[in-house]
Amino acid sequence: MSFLNLQDKRIVVFGLGNRKSVAWATGQTLEAEGARVLYGVRSPERQAQLAKLLGDRPSFCCDVEKAEDIAQAAETAREAFGTVDGIVFSIAFANYSEGFRPFHETVRADFLQATQISAFSLVEISRAFKPVLAPAASVVAIGISSYVTAANYGYMSPIKAALEGCVRFLAKSFSADSEVRFNTVNAGPLKTKSSAGIPGYLENYLFAEKLTLRKRALETREVADTAAFLLSPRSSGINAQGIVVNAGMDWNYFDEDVVQRAMRP
């Protein structure tokens, strides 16, 4: 038996976007451990695009901006699994169609939409799934490892902070009548398709790599493996926490090589 004891555990993974997404990497880790995975994608169009990648794996469509889609997702999971042992929340969206603006110029509608999709929808998903969650189920959200004031990340840093706050309050709320756990995996910069669309992201990604203690960028697999651990019974003592996975980046601001490079004329 595997150390993680995930054999035949029933996990729902929200946010599958493409082969490079954290959701896919997490699903692959879970499958390798013997778990049964149900993948959630945003739209029928995206589901069709992912048909080859998914193969015969079960999937469903869920646009979290639509309450009826979330309710149907819970029903789909009930029909597929009966009881759900874990949920992975790997969803984030921000409307940058007009380019990046200074934070104080953030448009209200854009901020509220991004908050609903990237943070509050986890509350809605948890509420809808509560009747089908196993008594000791685990819910894992994918966050970020440092809430720095990166201008090119726009208003997503405070929204990711809101996601982490929602996770803690969900853990408290569910504790009234269950042992369902809620945690976040707070990842450092990753090479994903969605991040590639952020202006200046490559430079920040390479800079972050220089700050890691090992001088090697974080891999999506490492984030997925941590999520799998948090979904497993082996992490039963971890609740309402944010587990940082960034290869030590946030403790190495004064790396000698980086300081020397920055001080060169």
C-alpha cells in the first residue's frame, strides 16, 4: 500500500485548463496513487479541446460564475462517486482585456468578477458539495506563496489573499459538524500557459528562480505532489493552513549573487 493511502479515494479537480495546468499535474499524481479523479472544466468548448488529453477520464463542465453549474457539479459528483473524499480548487481569472493599470485604477466590475471566480466560488462549491463530502474529506486550493506588490500581477494578489482567508473560515465553519479539512498550497512562480499571458512574467519567473535556494525554478509537479499529500489521510493534522511551496524563494531576498548583480553599474 502507498504511504499516502489514496487508493480508490474519490477526488474532484476543478480548473483543468491544459496539459501544463496545476489541475492536470495534480490529477496525474492522484491517479498514479490509485485515486479516482473527476475533472471539472469551464465550458463545453474547453472540454472538447481537452478530449484527447482526457481520453476516457470522466469530466464535467462548470462555469463557477453560474450558481446552477456549481449545483450540477455536486450532483454529477454524487452520481459518479456517491461520496467525495477530496476537492482540488485550481481556478483563477482576471479580466486584463484593457491591459494592466495601476492598482488604484482597478475597475470595480473587474475586481468583483475576479473575486467571485478566484475566491468566493470556493465557498459556493464547498456549500454545494457539503452533503456529498466524506466526514474527513480534504479540500485543497491553489494559492500563491508571497503577496508581493508586483505591478504586472495587477489585483490578483489581494484576491489570492482573500482565497486564503476563505479557506480558513471554511475550515472553522465545517468544523461544527465534520472533520473536513481546508488548506492552500501557496506556490511560487510556475511555468504555466495562463501565467505566460501576463506581461513581464518571464522576467519575474527567471528572477524568482535566482532567489530560490537551489537556483532551480519550482516545478508544477512539486505543487501537485504537495496537494496530493494534503488530500491524503497522512495530512490529517493539517487544517486551515497555507503550505508554502517555492523552493525557499521568500527567505532568500539577500542572496549574494542577486545582490551583486543588482548593484553592478
